[in-house]
Amino acid sequence: MEIAYWIVAGLLGVFYLYAGGKKAVQPKERLAPMMGWVDTVPMGLVRAIGAVEILGAAGLVLPPLTGIAPGLAMAAAIGLLVLQVLATALHLSRSEVKETGLNVALIVLAAVAARLATTW
């Protein structure tokens, strides 16, 4: 179970560190071709979402790795799950049904990570 957690947490951590880092530092003009929704929300919210994704990635990895408050890993996984449910709702509200595939995959991975994090 522990190996499975590290595989899932590693995949999610790398994805969210990359995606969150892009949202946190890149200008709207560079994000818009990849993420059309950035034109419809304030840039401050885009930056906040990026920060949440970076913190979520850290929350998946650091607590179990250090042994300090390992229960935070489950909270981080649940937080990322909620983030993706909201992202799916945003895409559906914009009639971007085909863009929700990645969101669904991330929801499943976050749910698996939350379940596996209970082993700590």
C-alpha cells in the first residue's frame, strides 16, 4: 500500500507542481492558449489556484516523507479532489465537455491518494 501511495502521490505531485507553477508565475497571455478559462476569471484567482496546487503537491509528499503530521497528506488529497471537481464544473459551465477527461482522471487519482493516505 505504501508503494502504491508513493506512485500516485508522485504522479499527482509532479503534475500539480508543474501546473501550479505555471499558473503562479506566467502571464495571462502565455496561459490563455493552454487554459482558455483564464480570460474569464481574475488573474489573482488564477495565481491563488496555482498556489493551492503547489501547496497540495507539497502536502501529498512532505508530511509522509518527514513523518510530521502525516494526516495532512489525506487532507491535501481531498483538497486537490475538491479543486478538480470545481474545475470540472467550470469546464462544463463553459460547454468544454471534452476538456473534462483530465479532470476526471485527476479526481480518481486524488481519491485513490486520499484512500491510500489512511495507511499512515
